[in-house]
Amino acid sequence: MGGEPRVCLVRRLERLAQSALRGGKRRREQEKALVEGLLHCVAHLKDRFPLEFAPVLEATRSFLEKDLQYLRGEASPEVLLEASG
């Protein structure tokens, strides 16, 4: 019951992203599934959280969308680097 998660979500995303940039197809598919799930969660949170959280949720959604564009082959890795800078 409860407890801390075994894997930090941010660290997992970082590792998957690094692997995806190196060309790991399996990792890209794993990250794509994870990002799609996170986008669903962010949309749900947007409806549930107070309006004060809207800027944070929108920034999160924007970064995840850019990541998903790369994972789908619709954008180059440079788009991700521009988004994080």
C-alpha cells in the first residue's frame, strides 16, 4: 500500500529520450506510449486543478507535444533542444 514509486517519472523520461535520440526504435515506442499517457493525464488535470495551475499544465503539455512530434517522426531532434532551451 502506498509508498514511493520505484522509478522517478522524470528520470525515466530522460533516459527514454536519450535512447530515442540515439536511434533506439523500441525505446521510441516506449516513450511514445508514455508521453501519450501523460498527455491524457495533463488534459484530465487541466479540468480538475484550479486555474492557477493552468500555466504549468500548458507548458507541460507543450513540451510533451513537441516530444511526441519527434517520436512520430514529424520533427527533428533540434525541435526538442529548442523547446528545452
